[in-house]
Amino acid sequence: MPDRLSRNPSTSPADTPTRRQRADARNNRARLLQAARDAYALDGTDVPSSAIARRAGVGAATLYRHFPTRDSLIAAAFAEQFGQCIATVDEALKDDDPWRGLRTALTKVCRMQAEDRGFSAAFLAEFPDAPEVRRERARAESGLARLIQRAKDTGQLRKDFDSSDITLLLLANNGVLQDSPAASMAASRRLLAYFFQSCRPTDDTPLPEPAPLRLDDLYRAPRRTG
């Protein structure tokens, strides 16, 4: 009697370990990213990479196989938030009210800073090993410049407002963050209220000369701690 044909002739025993290895690699990467987000949210991006690996339950070799540098790990951990920032600016540009669009964009970005200490540190950092982050930031800076000009053209924003004032806002907002998330949000909202109030063309009192800052100037490389 002839042998019965296999019901899965295309399945090779050698395929199973390969698929399992790929699944394990995906799971390890996801665990590392979640561990990084959790650790950065508590202590900022100065957390050593070795601590991230321990939190994820993997070895250092596994971490470096997925993320060869700390920059690549930090950038990947906050890729979604970076994308949200870009989307926020894009959405604001669609608003028929330029002042409302500018306010909405800055409010959302500052809230993201206040909600996550790790994201705030990453947002203000430079990533030499992640050129895609720099490209997205350049795009965001261009969009914010357009929002500013539109608000000026409609008389909703004081004429001497400068794009460097947004850099000052983001630095100041990072500076008011506290250990308590509730306190951070309260301080950020208060700071924003003062900022927006000062932006309106309510009087002709001239401002000091703008600070020689661009969004690019506030980025600094994360401190290397291992």
C-alpha cells in the first residue's frame, strides 16, 4: 500500500526553528522598547543601556543586536511620539484660524513633554545615528514657521514674535517638569497661559532682541552612561 501524501508538503522541519527565531527576535525587540519607554518615563534618557536590558529580561548582546547605539534605542522608543509631533503641526496647518492652529500645536507638544519625562529629554536631544529624526524635526520647524507667519499676517500674533521664541518655550517647559505628573501638567499649563497671553498684539511695547536660537540649537547629545 503506497504511503499517504503529507497534508502539508510545503512545510519543512527546518522552517520551524527559523520562524521561532524570528518570532523571538520580534518579541525581544518589543520588550526592549517597552522597557526603555518605562525606564525613560521615570528617570529620563540617562538610564544605562544595561539597565534597559535587565528590565527587558534579555542580555546585553541581544540589546546591541537590535540597537547598536543608545541613540538608536532612544529614537526607536519615541518614534511614535516624534511622529505625533509632526502630525500635530500638519494638522495645525489645515486649521482656517492660524492663531488657533498655532496654539493647538504648541499645546499638544508641551503636553507630550509634561506627560513623559523621557520624551521631553529625547525631544531636546540630538541623534547623530538617527538622520530620520533630524529630517522630521526640519519638517516640523518649517511647518511652525509657516504657522507663525500666517498668524502674523492675520494680525493675531505680535509682529516682533520670532521663531526662536518657540525654542525658548520648549526649553522653559522642560524646566518646569516635576517628579509628579500632575504637578508637571499644572506647571506646563500655567507657563503656556502666560506665553500665549504675551504673544497677542495687545500693546506696542517692544521686546528685547530675539535670542539667536533655532529648534536645531536646543538639541544636545544624550549623556553617555553605558
